[in-house]
Amino acid sequence: MPRHLGTTTRNRFRAWAVAAASILALGSAAAVPPPAEAAVASLACTINVQLSFSPPLTAVQTSASVVAVASLSNCLSPNGSQPQLAGGVATPVTGTVSSLGGVPCNLLLTITGSGVIEWSPGGEQTTFDFTVRTNVLDGTVQLTTWQTGGTLAGTTSQTVGAANPNLDCLLNGLSGLAVPVAVTTFL
């Protein structure tokens, strides 16, 4: 005579199966490492950048020297490591620019160089290398710096801002590019 499991026995079996599945699920969830925490910035500042190109970039003149000035203000240190840095000026900043596509006013550019930031109020300095890349689709520039010496050495910074070329670019070539207000973060 075949033996059938009663309702009580089937319910107990289901309860054990659910409990075992729950333990397995919890055990495998515990084996997954927690997500990495995002790095907290050493410093965040408002930045204003003015780049000048010599000679101006044209359809024929596709490379030039760069001289830039950047002012940093309203600096805050989210991780508390640099509370003494309130602002600064990056000068001299020099480098080179290359225009791609033969139409420099379309802002398809790559700019590289190096410079020094003099911080206020204490006069501390940071040396850095930088790259500027443009995004012609949304009219922005991305400035990346690598701090190579002094205060903040070993950090990188990222800035994304609006790109404003000189107004007479179509007639006289691209002689300058401004990023009037952006936020830069040193990590």
C-alpha cells in the first residue's frame, strides 16, 4: 500500500526547504564583499580658467603654445586634510594645444601642460601636470590635473565646465578659451 505524506508532513517539509534556502541565500550574500566606499575629496574649489593660444589656431595652424591663468576660490576640505587652503592662483601655466579636424572654432582640441598653484593664505605651492579635453557635443571641457609636488602631491583633480572661445574665432582663429566658473575636486 503506497504511503502518502499527510498535510502536516508536507508543510513541515516545505518549512525546512524554505529555511534551508534562506540560510543558503544569506550565506552567499555574506560572502559578497561590501561595495567600496567613494573617496572623500581632499579639497574642492570654485575655479575660473583663461587659456591663451599663440599663434591663434586656424584651419592651417593646428598647434600652438598655451599660457593659462586659473584662480581658485571658496575652497573647502571635505576630508579635513587641507583646512588651511582657502584659494589660490595657478600661474605660470604653460603647455601646447592641438586642434583636430581643421576647424579650431569647433573646439575639438587637446591641451597639455604644467604649472604651479600658489595657495592662500599661507603661500604653500603645488606643482601639477594637466590635460584639457573638449566635448563638442555639449560644449564642455574636462580639465584633469595630476599634482606632482608640494601640497596635495599625489592627488588628481577633475573639473568640467562650459567652454567659451574668443568671440572673433571664425574671423581671426581661436586665440583663447575661457572656463568662467566650475568646481574642481582634488582626490
